[in-house]
Amino acid sequence: MNPLFLSLRISPGLVLVAVFLGGMVAATAADDPAVAARGGGAAARGREHLLTRAYLPADLDQEVFDALWTTWEEPLKSRAEQASVEERRRMAMERYGLVPHPDDPSRSLQYVVDAEGRWTMSCLACHQGQVRGTAIPGVPNSNYALETLTEEVRAVKVRLRKPLGHMDVGSLFLPLGTTVGTTNAVMFGVALMRHRDPDLAIIKRPPRFDLVHHDMDAPAWWHYAKRRSLYVDGFAPREHRMLMQFLLVEQNGPEKFREWEDEFREIEAWIASLEAPKWPGPVDEGLAARGQTVFTTHCVECHGTYGPGGRYPERLVPIAEVGTDRVRLDSLTAAERRALNDSWFGRYGEDAEGLSDREEPAGYVAPPLDGVWATAPYFHNGSVPTLWHVLHPSARPVVWRRTATGYDDDRVGLEVEELAGLPEGKLRPAERRRYFDTRKPGKSATGHDFADILDDAEKQAVLEYLKTL
């Protein structure tokens, strides 16, 4: 059985709803012994909250979802027109990067569908993807096409004369993501906090048009328990309240956050209970052992050690040292970081003690590498498709496009087509977002060239070792 469904057993006929924007229906989570053993009853209940509770308004209904194919480009549109309803739904799942529900493949694990057929996105939309076509709990969704989905939902609603939702309108002012698999999530938070005071009371202010929009790759949730801070610059404390900031829609006043806080304590317990997936293929043990020696010599200062007694240093690496794209670093001011920490989310600054230096960080926090084989693409902006490319900086592609579910066992990462530039001719927005162009602002694949001091044999050994983490 798929490992996600071992962790998220779903019974037919129930309704799920989720966190970030919605839900779908699930069986009782408390009966899962694996979750209970790792995180106790709180973790089991937290998982159930993610699957059965709606915290935000719905995004679309079944009629809209079933009509999305009418917005597609040819020849996909003609194929969909000739297909059955079930096949069209499968095609839509693939187009938008949604994981089919195990009991009803016409619905998605990342959206809740209620009795009236209303679809609501959950936080699993970004934090529940697949690798090799298999869903893994907490793996980043590197196929999620949020901008394309929202754009096409809006077009269908206009044609059907249905009211627009908050995502349909908000995306006209705030880009959601310029590349499939990445989102403008950091700026979502900045834009939402602009309209709240520290107690989360709503303040009427005009929207900002000076935000530095940029795309980010979602982190793996099984790293959560290792860190004391959140985000690539580590400025926010790891805390259940911080998980709630994307619920700041106008419909949710301060009382809602207090009402839901205990549920998010349990949601945090479930996230913290997740374990890194094990590499599913063979490993050359001798080569991996040599790679561990190289890794120990060159990499542990930033990324830590693994196995029994392993230690993660959570080191913030100066930008001049790591050399990766700095747009994310420069996109937030110290005042914006401080506003989040000094609000209810950060317990009015209490939780940020010891992180004051992160309000004006000098660089990025090196991540843990548990389960790194499953977290492609790499770097905070998702610009590098495989671990082989991480270890071979000069060979990183300028432009690349991934396959839907393909995996590169040799290079350890996404199966991609590498290009020197975008194809000639005008591309529709949905198709353009499937190409990752490292020449665009915030999307550079440069930096982290530490492996240049290694020879090819050492790099291959490190690559083999990384599979074992």
C-alpha cells in the first residue's frame, strides 16, 4: 500500500477538509498505530484536523472543476472533450499537480469536497506531493500548478457567472507562482499581515504594490522537528501559532485563531511526528561509506551528522559564502520580520528570543538532509533539479522542464529535459510555467559550489551516501 495511505487511511463516504484553504473526508485518525507510536494521540488528532476541518473559504465547486478542461490549449482540450468525465478529472489532476484520493481518484487529497460539492484547498496542497508517482506524507508538492489552476478556475467562473472567491481576486494583485512547483508564499504572509494589528484585529489598509515577489520551494515537513526556527532565513520561531498565519483572510477574525489554537498544537504534533522516507532502490554500501567520509570532512559543519547520535547545527551561512540567489534574503525588511514575531503568532516577541539576529539575517540556514533524495528540486527557490547538479555547479541547466512523475535514479532527483533557453514562439502562460528559467529574478541556480574542490569519484561517493540519509 502507498505509504501516504498507510499514514492517512481514508474511508469512503466521509468528508475531508484541511488547513491552509480547505478539506475532503477521512476515517478516524486515532486508529493509526504508526502515527500514535511516533507522536501520540495528539499527532493522530492533528492529522485528522488537517483532513476534516475547514479553516478557510472554498475555492471552487464540482461544476467548475469538471469544466476546467474547456480552458485548456489544443490538442489537450480536444482530447478532454472526447474523454469520459472520469478521464477528464484524471487529466485535471495531472495538469494541476494534485494527488488522487485513494478511495475516489476523481478527487484530490489536497482539497476537501463537502456535501454541496465545494472544493477547499488544504495546506497539503503545497506540503503533500509525490515522488516516483507515490505520495509521501510531508513531501513538497513539486508538481503544484497553483497559478494555472487559479487562472483557469477564474475563467470558468466568469463564463458560468459564478461569484469569484478570495483566491480568484487576490491573484489579480499578487502573483501565486511563476513556475510549477513553487509559490510566492513568503509574500502571501507579508500581504496578509499588512491588514492586521499585533492582536490580529483587522486593519483596513490599501494593498501594497512594492512587494518583491519571488518563488519558493516548500520545505519537507519531516525536517520540522529538527529546527528551532522556520523559513530559509530562520527568522521566525518554530511554533504552532506560526503555522496559522496563512489563515488571515477577512472572514477569520482574532477569535477564530484563539478558537483553533489547540487544534494547531495537535497539527504541529503530527507534522513533528513525520519521518524521512527511505531510499527505495539499491545502495552501493562500499561507495556510500566512502561518501560518508567525504561528507564528514566537508559538509557536516553546515548540514550536520546523521544516524544514532546525529546532530543538526542549524547554521546560518552568510550569503557571500553560500552564493545562492539572494532575492529571498532581500525581499523582507527587518520591520516586516519583526512585525510577525511581535504579533500573536510569535507571542508578542517572547518566542523570538534568541532569534533577534535573524531579523536582519546575513544569509540562509543550511537545511537538514534527511530524506534529501525525495525533496527535489533543490535550493530554496527550487532551481536545481537533481543532487548530481548540486554537486556539479557548472553543469546546472539554464532552463529545464520536468516530467510529471519521472525520477532520475542516476542523478537522484527529477527527470528533466535540459535546454539552453525557452522554446521559440509564444507560449501560453500555463505552458511557460512548466519551464524553470534560471535567468529570471529570484530563480538563479548559482552558488553552493563547495563541491568544486572534490574530484568526480568523491562526488559520486557523496551522491551515493546522500541516498542513505
